[in-house]
Amino acid sequence: MDMNYSPAELAFRDEVRTWLAGNLPADLRTKVTQYRDLSRDDFIRWHKTLAANGWSVPHWPVEWGGTGWDNTQRYIFDEEFGLAGAPGIPPFGPLMCAAVLLKFGTAEQKQRFLPRIREGDDFWVQGYSEPGSGSDLASLKTKAQRQGDHYLVNGQKIWTTLGHYGDWIFCLVRTDSTSEKRQEGISFLLIDMKTPGITVRPLILMDGGHEVNEVFFENVKVPVENLVFEENKGWTVAKYLLGHERMGSARTGGLRREMAALQALAARESVDGHSLMQDTRFRDRISRAEIDLDALELTARRFLDKMRITGQPPGADVSMLKIKGTEVQQRITELMMQAVGPNAQPFAALEGGAVDAYNARLSPRYYNYRKASIYAGSNEIQRNIIAKMTLGL
């Protein structure tokens, strides 16, 4: 197993770094590194900047606008974006829905949707979770009844990330309630968010932010041609999509940048001339987090080496990246908040009455990232997957 980058891969890394240095807008980088919310226009502007360079969908086949990069190049690309503080393109269209269309979509569906996703013309969101149907996704209740050339959709989705920005939503819906197995009778639909009968209601989080939403469907007409794959076989599509979501959970580049920010916070001297880095116990906690980050990166590279040799995507053990990646992410947010102490409170005033905006966002960010161990399948579910599919327990 060779986990070192080749000279060609190092040259590619330098190319990406140079491009980011010249093309990443300073205001977007500031928003990312200071944990400010990105607007719909921010996301679209960055997407179109990448699209103009042919980099908006590097993982797609070349014939649909992909770059032809191998898995290692795509990993380096993501790593450098995280290190640079570049915004991520929301994955719902380019990564998730596109992967489904490329695998299961008809020729007409690909031609209709993929170019617009590539260019950033449509903002996609995900309609999976429902009240009472999160990790137990197969218990979903939103119904789609076939009526001639369309489906009539009724139900509710919840925790829809960036749903208030959405032009389109891909949804899991129940098209047959008589099946003995809950995984059967589910279908995968593409729904225009401008269709009459759709209501998006904000869910305001503990940090005061509007990131997630409830989406209600009341007699929403969806053309039959918006069904992806076969009716009642949507669970096959759902599992395929979730695999793509979990593979992107490591995010080592962004975590490296976050680790450097944590160390800088801990190294700051207080009024008495001491810093937290002089505290053996706190320094040990940072060291343990950094060791786990090293292990996460090595594991991700091991998967890359395996894919390079076999040409096959990783199996169920990719769940390891989801578990460890989210755990490290959460630990860093916890340590950063502790490093600034009471000043991490959203409305904490520093000496002189000035508010340190950066510190004041650390506490809300800590609370927000509690979700990381739940999305893309909770970490408890991931451990069950590893036990069953990898260890054979």
C-alpha cells in the first residue's frame, strides 16, 4: 500500500492551490473561516466561478462535463478547498441527485437536468427525513398516488437543509402502502419547488440561524416523467445516494484548517501571560484530536489506494470515514469553544464593550455541529452497518 502522492499528484495539488489563490473571492473565504452564513447568491456565484473553469462537477463522467480526474485527484481537490477556506458547493444537486441520475436516470432526464446542475442554474435540496422517519428512513409516510400522467403528493419533510433556497427537491415517497417490507413501495421523485401546493416553513435553530426547514406537500402534481428508476424501487436509489454522501464525510482539508485555528486560539496569552497550550491536560486533548485526524486522513488514503488498485468503490467500511470524520469535527468545535471560555457566548462582550464576532460564533457553531453524527445515517447506524457487512456479526 502506497499512500504517498506521486510527483504528478503533487504538481496537480500545486495547480489547485494556485488557482484558488487567484480565484477564491476574499469575502467568501472570510465568511467560511469566520463561520458566517452563506447566502443563496454566495453559493451560486461560487458554483458559476467553478463551472467557468470546468471544475464544478469534477467527479462526473467527462461526457457530462467532468474533469476525468482519478479518485486521488478528486481527494486532493477537496482537501485543498478545505485548507483554503473555500465554500463547498451544496452536495444535493452536483453530488447526490446527479449521481442518481447518472446511474438510474433516463436519457431524457439526464439531458434535462444534468447541464443545469453542472452550470449552477438550479439549486437542489433533499427531501428524505420526516417527523418520526430519520435514521429509520424506511418508515416514511409521504404518499404519491398515481393519477394518469402525474403523481399527487401529500405529506411532510423535515430538516430540509437550505430548503428555502431550493428550486428543485428530490424526494423519497411512498407509492405502495401494501408491501410487507417497508423498504418496498418507496419511489424517488424529482419535484419542482415552484409547483402549487408546496409550503416551506423555516426551523430556527438554537444559534438563531435559518438553515433547515419543514416542507409540506398538499396535492402537489408531479409529472410521471420525474420518477427516477422504477416505481416502488426507490429504496435501491436511496441506498446508492447515501453511499455517495458518506464517502464525503472525512473532509480532512477543512479539519486541518480548523485544527490550526484551534491551536492558534489555545496559544494566545491571557492577561497573566499564560496560554492554554501550557496546560498539560488541555494540550493533551488537542494532541489526541490531532492524532485522530491523522488516522482519519490515513484511512481515507487507504480507501483511495484500494480504489486505485481494484477500480471499485469502497464497500460498507466507508462508514468508518463518516463516524470518525464527524467525531473529530465535533471535538474540534468543542475545544475551540472551551479555548475562549465565556467569550464564546453569542452575546459575550469583551473588555471595553466590544464584541469579538469570531469568538461569539464558536458557541452557536458547537451546537450546530451536534447534527454531524446524525446526518447521512446516524453514527450508531453506521456501526451496525460495519458490524453486519464488514465484520459479519
